[in-house]
Amino acid sequence: MGNETLRVAMAAVGETADSLAGKVRVDPKTAGRWVSQGRIPHARTRLAVAKVLGREAAELWPEPFRRRDLPWFRKWAELEQVAISIRSYQPLLVPGLLQTEAYARAILNTEAPPQLVVVIDEVVLRRVVGDRAVMAGQVAHLAALAGREHVQVRVIPAESPWHTGLAGPFVLAGLPDGTELAYIDNQLRGQVVSDPVDVASLGRRWESVTGEALPRRQSIELIREVATTWS
């Protein structure tokens, strides 16, 4: 099935598969398959094509952004897909990249997946979301991902005292050019943070929450232990 949205966007600015391929440095046959067969290019290529066409990558290829395509989130979703490192702290829920299998696969199964480090509180593993079957599947999925070479999931034990991370969740992303950005959200919407002072402040909070968390191996053991309680 072809990509009609991409074809229309190319026609609007006078681009052909050959000319577009030259601008984003891919083989013309590859660019042709984006249109004729609906193939989805690598995240960095999607961003490059979107820039040439004056569109958003999520508009041209919405599939990688399913369930995460709220207008205010799209900028972060695109940054997340080109990041070389992602550090996420979540005190209440399993982080998004470890929730949705299809979306996580799109990022974590690339040729050069980001180094993903996640810190969660133990309550995330034990609070019922949905029902017991949902939790059994989610915690088992989390345990499987935590065993991957480029993924670290570290758990802050329930008996730990109050710490700075409990003020709210945040994510830090390192980009290939060395830039570091952050993402924070609340009950209304999320926000991409680019101010170096604010990013540095969140970096210090990250150091604080990782200091509270169990080491990687012990965290995996705890996740597996909790998984048995949901089965």
C-alpha cells in the first residue's frame, strides 16, 4: 500500500523520488518505495525528508507515532527517535517506551538503538493498572526489556525515604550532536525543555534518583520477583 500523503507532499513542492533521494542521501529506489510501497525510513531520514518537504514527520509517517501523536508531543516524539541516549524517571507509571510494544520496537530495534536508562519506583510494579492480567503482562515485558544490552531498568525500593524525584517524572535525551534536551509533563500537557540551566537542574535530579535506585542486577531480580506475584 502506497503513501498518498507523502506523494501529495512531494508534488506540492515539486520533488520527485530522484530529487528527494539526492537531498536526503538515499538511493532513488529506496525513496520510490516510500511512496509506492509505503515503506517507512529510519527516524533520522524521516526528519530529513520532513524538513525538505516542509511537513512534520508524524504527518508523513504517522504509524511510529500512534498513541503518542498529540500535537504538543510530536516534537518530543521526533527527538526521542533520533536520540542516542534516553534517561527517564517515572514515579507512578511504567515509562511510555516500555509500555507500548509497537512504539518501543520502532525505537529499540533499530540498527543503532539509544542507550535507554529508566528509573522507576517499586510502587510502579505493584500498583494495579487495568487488572492482574494486564499487570502480569506488563511486568513480564519490563523484565524482558531490562535484560537487553542497551536497556537498563533500575528500581527505587518502596522502603526508600522521600527523594527529589517524587516531585514529578522527567526524561533527558542526548542527541547525536551533543545537545541534551528534557521532557516534563503534567495532567494537561507536556513540554520540551531546552534551556541549559533547566536541563542541568534536571540532570542533578537524575543523579539524585539514580543514587536511590538499586543496581541493575538487583533491580532485574526485584522485577522478576514482583512478576511472580501477578501471575
